[in-house]
Amino acid sequence: MERWNPNLFSRNGLAAGYDGKYVEALVEAGRKVDAREVPVIYSLAHLARLANVRYGDLHAVVSRVVSDGDFPYRNFTIRKRSGGRRWISVPAPALLSAQTWIAQRVLRDVPVHAAAYGYVHKKRAPLVANAQRHLGASWLLHMDVQDFFSHISEVQVFHVFKDLQYPDLLAFEMARLCTRVTPNRKGARWVRGSVTGIDSYRSRLVGSLPQGAPTSPALSNLVCRALDVQVEKIARSYKATYTRYADDLCFSVPQADRGVILALKREVDLVLRQNGFSSNSRKTRIVPPGARKVVTGIVVNGDRPSVPRELRDRIRMHLFYCRRRGIPEHCERKGFFSVLGFRDHLGGLIGYVRTVDPRLGAKLSAEFDALPWAPFL
């Protein structure tokens, strides 16, 4: 997509017969948006053309013409590795196309706080980069934000688009496109001021970020910039290193004691509550000196990140029994439905190892490639 050009826009507008003052006002508005290095968009209809989506489909989503507001999403749950179930909301095709365009063209390169590592396009191997920040720590504090996406309001999303200099009405419409309605909630971030007088846009419910929408990850990072600033300030006062990978907050401290770590936790808990979040006490972990320290699935006890032993052992177990029993029998015993699915699963595990430990990953890849896959694919 070519960057917006004010000269060409002005010339084409005047040639099309539009009033000079009107064109001048549009150019000035476009300059403000363009200065943020995001696409210039003037209206919902303009966005629909850019995203190659029907305007009527987007207008229906913004208007929430169905009473429950869920018509553009397919909602279901998946099992969490830590137990319980997580709600996933997958947008309908037209909305998915619009959200994907917004995620890739508008939100992808907007700067986030340096402490944010999850869903950041410019950071390579973010899991490893996040873990590297905590190498050599004496103490670790892990905190998890409860129901992270669903506690980010449509109002906060509106301000993200407004900060990118989009007009109020369009920022409101884009916020509606990127959220789904939730039950009434209390607090300033759930109170919407008068943005538009359009009757069809009135709704007693305020939306939140759906987990499953392509826009939600980037928007969550942008909404949390202020939170990250506050939390990092607290971390520095304790001489701690702070990173956030989506809803996972991690603090590493070179020298401390349990009392200091608990004081750090209390201050962070307070800031989370002030920003409308709360920590999940069941997932809060304090890791003292001498214990194994794992950050986003990567061991950080030594001078370089390493793969957890249980993952290495699992991969080696698969490779060993594929050679000993044969690939089809091993797949059947381990409950895989197809050799192709098992091959993708094992290859993905080994690929992950390569990002953390290239030498070990290369060795496991060689063993993986040496298996007789061809007759079974």
C-alpha cells in the first residue's frame, strides 16, 4: 500500500469538483494521521473500500443490530494447559477481513512499550528475547493478569485510535469493529462519553477485546502502554527487570529477600487494580535463589537460555520410539490421528528448540530428518 500523498490527494479532489476549503480541511486531517505513519482513513466507508469489505457489513457490526451483539463472532471454549477453559471469539469472514487489514496496516508497527514482548512484530523470537532479559536473576516474580483481553474496554480502544489522530467518529467505529459487547461493568473505562449522535450506534453495552480477533493482541499492548510505564517505574525502584508477555508479568531481581519481593508484588497489584486489572493469585509465583527459573517456557538459570529438560526428553522419546517401533505404531500408541499431524507436531517442537538452543536444535533436526517419513505421508 502506497503512503498517502497530500499533493496528489488535493489535486484529485479539486479535479473531481470538491470545494477547495473542504479539500484543504481533508488534507490537514490527513497530514495529522500520516504523521503517525499509519494509513490515512477518513470514514467507515473509506475503510471498507481499503479493506475490500462491504460497507453494509461493517456498519451492521458497528450498529450492533442484533440484540446480543454476538452475531459477528463464533464463540467457543478451549482447555487451558493450566486447567479450566478459555473463551475464544472468532469473527465472521467480513469482520475478520476488516480486522486483519487494521491489524496489518494500522496497528502492526505502532510503537509499544519496551517491556512488551508478546505480539510485537519488530521483535524476533520474542519468547527467547523475553527470557533473555531475566538471565542471571537471583529472584523471580511471576504475575498473571486475570481475564486480560476481556478487561480492556471499547473506550480504551477508542483512545488508541484517537491517539493515532483518526477522527472521533471513525475512532469510535474502529473501536466497535475490534470489540464485542460484554455485560455492564463499572469503572471509568466502561463509561462512554458522547462521541456521536447517530441513533443507530446507540447501545447500553460497552464492548471489550475478544480473544480470537487478529486486532486484540496489538491493541492490548497499546492500551497497556501507560500500565507498562507505571509498572516499570516500580520495578526500577526495586532494581528489578520487568517484562510483559501478553498477560504474563515477570520481574527478576539480582539481590533481594522474600519480604522485598512481596512488597514489589503488593505495589504492582495496586497499579493493576488502578488500571482496571487484577492478578490471578493462583498463577503468582515467587522463585527464590537455587530453584529452577523458567520464563515463558525457557530456563534462565545460566548465562544463556536453555530448553527445559522435560521438553528435551519428550522429543528424544518420540525420536527413539519412531526408530524402534516404527512411525505408524508410535503414532497410534501416543494417540495421534495421522502421521502427518504427528510429523507437524514433532517438527514444531524441534523448531522451537532451535530458536532457544541452535546447536541442540540442529542435532535433533538431523535425527528427525533421518526418519523414514516418505512412505507414510
